[in-house]
Amino acid sequence: MTKRITDSKRYERIATSVGAVGVIEPLVVAKAGRDGRHMLLDGHLRLHALREQNIESTLCIISDDDEAFTYNKRVNRLATVQEHYMISRAIDRGVPPAMIAKALGIDEKVVLHRRNLLDGIAPGAVELLKDRPINPHIFNILRKMKPLKQTETAELMVAMNNFTATYAKAILAASKQTDLAKPDRPKSVSGLTSEQMARMEREMESLTKDYQALEATFGDDVLQLVLASRYLGRLIQNTNIVGYLEARYPEIIVEFRTIVSATSLDPN
């Protein structure tokens, strides 16, 4: 470990965090080799901090991924909900909020706010968002909705892979008054008039219906596409058929090849 790294702000924060609240994210190691030793895949700075503080053991995750040298790109950093659980556990064990704030490099008020992050949040929404590194402000927006609407909003965010506060505000603005936690109070979203919110509400209702209809048939549609693609794949392997189509219907053989190519791509 070079002096430039150990003198960095990042390492200082990690070392302080390890001393104050312990290791937040477990180290990641490969399966033991023939000599019984594990190779460290992720957590070199945490390990160095542990050694400097004479801490002899810590929690580790054993990876069964053979691609050890590409593991770092697969590591998911601490999600917002996981951070909430970590802070709550630390405070419950008697760690002062001020110490946690110093360890994480944030204000003590932020620590207290993160501890109460999930107050009033539906369990279904928490389950959907628990592994996502999202903006904590999103939970303030969800809290303005009824539990069922919170879960529906989380489902939309996951489906669209959009976890920004702006998107959450747009869903809130498009929500029906009856879906709000306080339906007797008019909606108020900065930058939008009541007429714009009413239009968004109608559009959201239509979008939700379309999404639910697509979701209901998506599995069958994909199955039909895969079956058709495999049939076309066998078809274009026949040289007689390919020769006939290329001579008379070249645009069709191009489309057939495009479909087969698109559906045979390996997502991994």
C-alpha cells in the first residue's frame, strides 16, 4: 500500500469508519486454493485499515465466481436502505450518532435522518428498493403516498431503471388524489400547475394500464419470439431456401437474418 493511498481522504474515511463502527461492507475473497489460503478480491483498503488497527478477524464474503480478476466491476456498493440498517444497528449498539457522522464523513443531522429513513414506507417498496443506490430524498416523496401506491411507484422505478428524485416527483404529480397519504390536501409539486398535474394524472393512468397489459402478455410474447426465431434460424440454414429468397425477395431474407441475430445475442 503506497503512502499516497494511505494519505488520501478516501483511506482516512475508511480507517476512521473501521475504528468507529467496524467494517460496513465485508471483504470479498475467492474460494480457498490448495494451500487453504484465500485471495482477496475486494476490500484492500479495508484490510489495510484493519491491520493498522490490529484487528485480527473480520467478516468476508466468499465468491464462487471464477473470474477473479474482473470481480471488482461486479461489486455493488452500499445501497441506501442497507446504509439505513447499518446506521440503525450501530446506534442501537450504543455508538453515538456523532461518531457515525465522523466515520461516514457526513453531518450528524444526516445520520439521524438516515436512521428514520424508512418510517412510513411500505414493506413492499422497501423490498424492491433495498439493493438500489438511490437518492434518500425519494423516501420523502414516497411518504406522501399511500402504502399501495408506494409499492406501485417502486415497481415503476425498477421497471424503468430510473431511481431519481425527479422521476419520483413526476409519479407523485401524476398520482390520483385518493392515492395520497393525505388525500384531503391538494397536491403541490414545484414547477407544475394544477392543470399540468391533472393532465399528468390522466396520462399516468393510461400508461399504467398499458404497462399492466404488456406485463401480462410479455412472457408469452417472448416465448413466441424465441420459437419463431429458432424456426427462422433453421430456415436460413437451408441453402435452397436462402438462394430463392435472395434472388426474388432479398428484403425478406435480410429481415429474417436480423431477427435471428437479435434474438441470439448472449446478454452475458
